[in-house]
Amino acid sequence: MNCEVALILDRKYEQLQQMSDDPMNQVSQVFEKSLQYVKRFSRYKNPDAVRQVREILSRYQLAEFELCVLGNLCPETVEEAIAMVPSIKTRGRMHDDDQIEKMLTDLSLIKKFE
């Protein structure tokens, strides 16, 4: 998810800044742009919130792609979630509307109290 990448790149940026005396450890423009992008489009900023989002979405046995789309886009309704990730509603996956609604409610609570 963007929020996870932001945390990783932020840590790396801090490390590079500490070693900035060495000209070989300059932060590249691509790195800086990538960091700005993931920070801008991260729905969750708090590291604990990021961990909780990952835990909640992991409980539903989603594919990594599904987990990332839902975590990045934060749909508010079941219909919106299914439109974004139709595979969460495929046969045999045991994701009915009530389960999807519970998952979305849990995610919105994390965002609300972040």
C-alpha cells in the first residue's frame, strides 16, 4: 500500500540524510519524487494505523493486489469496493456483502481515530 511504501521510503530518507556528508549518498530526484507521491496519496499516516489496516485486510484472505487497492482507495460502500475490486465477490471466496461491510467499517474506524 502507498502508506507502507511511504514509511519505508521515509526511513531510508532519514538514513540517507544522516550520511549526507558523503557525496555518494545523495538522494536522487526519482527517490524524492517517489517519496512525495506516496506521502500525498497515503490514506494513513500513523505507523500503527498502517499496521492495523494491513492486519484487518489480511484477515479476509485477500490477494495482495486486492489488499493494496482497498487500502489505497478506501472505498466507503460495499458497491464501491466491489466496483474497484470485482474479484472480492467471486464465487467460493466467502465474501458476502456483510463481511465486506464489516471490513470497510473497520477501516473507516482506523481512519477516524488516526
